[in-house]
Amino acid sequence: MLQAEQTRLDIESEKITLNEKIKFLEIEKEKVEMELGQVTRERSDLSNQLSVLARKKETLNEELMRLRQRLEQSNEMNARINRNLKDLVKDNEEKQVRMIT
């Protein structure tokens, strides 16, 4: 009977210890779940920021393409103007030579 009582006390003590472990693990589980929620929110925020940056990058790339086209057009126009100026200078020089002679 003493042995049975000792076994009962041991089981009761082990039950209390297991209950304490369960409570501790539940608290730890809640902490992990809270951290997971925070990490999930942060990940979502970062994903949103990445989307915004991707759209900005696309917009900047489009603007860069437009500016490159404008630069190319300006360079072509400048080249035409220079050719015209060169032709005008040449014509003017020829006229001056003809006037002198």
C-alpha cells in the first residue's frame, strides 16, 4: 500500500511537471505565433515595397527610352543643321570668290 501511495505521488508529481511543461510550451507557441505574424506582416510590407519599386523602375525605364529617342532626334537635327550651315558657308564663300573675280 505504501508502494502504491508512493507511485501515486510520483505520478501526481509527474503530472504537475507535465502540466507546467505544457503551459510553458503553450506560452512559447503563442510567442512563436506572434513572431510568425510579425514576420508575415513584414514580408507582406516588403513585397508591397518591391512591387512599388518595380513599377517605379519600369516607369524610369520608359522615361529613359523616351529621353534616348529625343536625344537621337536632337542629334539627327543637329547633324542636319551642321550640314546646312556647312553648305551655307561654302555657298557664301563661293559667292564671295565670284564677287572678287
